[in-house]
Amino acid sequence: VAMSEMFEHYGDELKAVLGHGSSQLDAAIEQSERGAAVDLSGVVIDAKRAVAEANALLKSMQLEAASVPAKSGASSDMKQTVDRAKAEIAAFNAKISATTDRQRMQLLGNEDGLSGGDAGGGHRARMAQATETLERSGDRVRESRRVAAEAEVMGAEILGELSAQRQTLTHARDNVTGMNDELTRSRGIVSTMGRREWLNKMIIYAVFAFFVLVSFALIFYKFKPKSKPTPPSWTPGTSEPSSKPSFSAGPLPSTS
């Protein structure tokens, strides 16, 4: 199962931020070892800003991972990526600490090598300035953490609202699906009723037509004029036809 696009975006941004900060630290340390004048305090401040940004991205990754169901394969992959990101941030913090220790050792070494009150006073002034710079950077880091915490709380609230809206949309989709099924079933019932109504109308029309035909037939036979019987024809010279029926005499039975 693939990770979400936002999670992958946060992971890429975190790697880019840590990579840029680490390259700056490595370059500053290399120049310092060669004896070049390098402002390590400024590099450390930039590195701590990178750490604050990386922590904010890490929180966003954790929120994205929390929004994925725990039983899915993507959830375990996201957790492993988050653990690797935590390890990278811890390694970068260790590198910053090492750079800060190197800067402190350089300052102490310069202080031991200087002689005279004016040189010592100037070095103390530089130390105070460096300490003030570090304190300002610490304030910025704390402010960044506060902003990240607020963003985390806001992100959690937004995720909760999105989860509630997703459940609402899912419920609405289920309702729409059920309504579609009911409408399909209702259309089938209406279609069946329409066919039955048409069939009933045809039966009624057929019965009505039958009764009409029977009525016309009865009327026709009732009012039909009756024909008079025609008398038998008689020609002159012949005996007058008798109206009585004639019987022919058959042969008599013989007696023996």
C-alpha cells in the first residue's frame, strides 16, 4: 500500500533541510580546521533553525501517519520512516553539539594564548557577544518549538474535523446508495403496476365490446321482421291441392 503524498512530501522536505544544514556544518568545520576565520556561532544558529524546521516536519509526518488505519500496510511503513527521521534529527543534533564544543574550545584556546589586559578584555567582550548570540538563537529555537506545538495542536484539530467529515460523507454515501436501490425497486414496482393496469384495461375493453356485440345481436333478432309462409302453388286442370297431408297406401300385409 502506497504512502500518502503529503507524508512523502514532508519526508523529502525533512531530508533536504537536514542535508543542507549538515553540509553547512561540515564546510564550516573543514574551514576552521584549515585555520580560516569562520563564524561558527552563525553556522550553529542556522543549524538549530534547521533542527526546529525538521522537528515541525516530523510532527506533520506523525500526524499523517496517525490518520492512516493501524492495520494497513502503509501505517507500518510510515512508522518506520518516522523512526528513521527521528534518528537523523538526533544525529544532526549531536553534530551541532560537537560543533558548539569545538567553538568553545577554540575560544578558550584563544583566551589562553592572549596576553595583556586589553587583549583579555577584548576577548571577554567577544565571548559575551558570542554568548548573547547563542542565547538569542536559543530564544528563536524555543519560539520555533512553541509555534510547532501550536501547529501540532491545530493540525490535530483539523485532522479530527476531517475525520468527522469523512464519516459524515461515508454515511451520506451509504444513504444515497440505499436510496438508489429503493428507487430502482420502486421503478420496478411502478412498471409492473403499469403493465397490470394496461392488461386490466384491455380486459375491460374486451368485455365491454363483447357485451355490446351481444346487445346488438339480441336487438337485431328481437326486431327482425318475421317472413309469412308461402301457399303451395296450384295449376288449372289439376285437382285442388289438399291442405291435409296425404298418406300413401302401402301394400297390405299378407296373411298365410
